[in-house]
Amino acid sequence: MTGRIGPSLYPGEVFENIAGFPTIYHYQPSETQQNGFSNPKPLVVCIPGSMHLGRIFYGGHEGSSPNNFLAYQLSKLGFNVLSISYPLETTPEIMPATGANFRIQDWGRQAATTVKKVMGEKDLPTRSIILIAWSMGGRMIVPFNISAKELGLDVQQFISFAATPGISSIRTPAPGMACSEAGYFSIPDRLSNFYQQVQYMEDFNDGRTSIPKDIFLREYVGGTPINLTGVRLKYDGKGSSVQDELTHEEDTKVFDVINLPFITALYPTGILDASHALTDQASWGFLISYQLEAMIGKWGLQKVKETGKWQQLMNFVHAAPGRLCFPIAGSHFFFVGETSAREVAEKVVKLIAVARELQKELSEILS
């Protein structure tokens, strides 16, 4: 279904109900020919954060330039890119506000189902995925990976874009949270802060505006289903929220280490996003360490005991978070703007290579 709901859908956008909830997705095909089908690039899947549509990855508003957005810059490097919006309540309406009961596990299932659908429709020669999740999107990576496996897909790697892992209260909820009659939450003051950070990126992009403020507030952001926020609340069906019976960790399955996709991260260095700048390497590094421990397993420990490589293995694991987490100049929106989007796309390519090299090194240590 591609018909108009409120404002016109942007070029390339598709609106559908998938896995029981509304979504808008956008497929950006590669701008370059891949060298045959023997070793095709994985599909890059982009998941937005709190109160944002997937448009933040590809743009498309009137007067916008695709060069200012990540999806196009990745496509120039040979990647197909799929950006997927979760149910969002916007004014004016872009998709129906029928997803108040949308949970983290619904998010993972819907996104994975959308990926499977698009891979089939586009006849892509790969079932491998590079998952990019921005901001609040970091909470859905395990449910996504579980659903992807069930659908025969392979999440080769996860790249955090200033993302938050699914741990409750890891960040204090912003004041002023309001629940709409449809059961979606929004924080008006937070939207102003978000745009300040969008505007900050002009300093890194020759002073050029990528998204005007009025368009950003009208066509890029909206209310989020309350359960996605990590504060253990759910919609009560009566225009308010109540405590959820599940803890956030039960919903996100963040400590289901075996089902974590291989973790890497990009984090901003600007003070406007101080929380992520200060903590992302530590928060994702914590999970990276436990993920590597699980990958090593008892067999691996026995092997290094026999080969005398224990100290080498310990040094490798201790160094891994610093190798897999890259700083990048900018704010929470460090991937917006032509120069920034191009640099981030290049960092993505580098992170993919580093992740492969690190996994190869681990195999050699354990051999």
C-alpha cells in the first residue's frame, strides 16, 4: 500500500501494516554494480530512535538533497539500504496511530519481517544484514536478531549509532513526558533539543541546512509507543499508561548474550550529546566483553590452556571494546549533512572490516 494518509509519502516510501502494526519503509538501491553474486554485500538495515521516523536516514522532504543523508552515501559505496519506521503518531497524520500497544519484541519482529519481505521483492542475492540502530533503536537488537534467525536471515553485525542498550533506567527519562489519547508519548521540549543538535551539524557541513526546523517538526518526528522507552510503562487503553508486568530487560532480552548480534559502535564526540559521548564505549563495551566470553566458551578456554595463549586471549578481550567502538565528530545526529553522512558511511565500511578482522583473530587464537 502506497496511498496517501496525511502528508504525501516521500519518494520511495511504502506504508503497510506488517506483523500487525503500521510501518513506513524506504529502500535505497546501490548506486554501483556489485561484482557478481558470489560475495554480495549485506543489506544495511537502519532503525531510528525515539520520536523519529526512518526519514532521518534518507531525507526526501521537498527541497532536500539525498547527498545529505546516510542511505544515499552508503548506496554510493555499493550497499542496498533499508530504513524502517516503527509506528509513530504525527501531526499531521502520516500513519494511523494504532500502535499504542507496540512492544520491543513487536519492534524486532516487525523490522525483521519487513527485511525478509523486501529481500524477496527486490530479489536480493544475500540474506546477510548489517543492522544500524540509532539512539533508542539499540533496545530492539536482540528481538530483531531472534526474529531474523527464525526467518532464515543472518545479522552479520550490529552498529550502534549513539544507541542505548535495553537496560532499564540506564538514562534518566526526560521530564515532561506526556501520553496522548492514542497512547503514544512525546516530550515537546526534547524535540527542541533534538533540532538544536540537527542544527549543530551545520558546523560540520559548510553551514548548510539539511532539514529546516518546520519540516523537521512536521515530517520527521512524532509520538512513540510508551513501551519502547525503557521506563517499564505500557498503555492502559484509556489514554494513560500503567506499570508493565515485564521488566525492560525481559522485554529487550539484552542479557540474552547468545542472541546479541556482533556488536560495534559509533559514538559522537560533541558536548551536546554528552551522555553518549561519555558512556557509549563503556555501555556497549560491557556487552562486547560478555559476548566474546560466550563466543570463546569452555572449549576455547581449554584450547588456550593447552596452547599457552591465555595471556594473548585476555589481552585481546580487554582491547576489543576500544577496537570496535569508533568516535565520530558531531552531535546525536552525527550522520546528517553531506560531509558527515559521507564520513559516517566510510566509517561503517571500516567497522565492517574491523569486525571481520577481529573475529578472524579470535579464531586464530583459539585454533
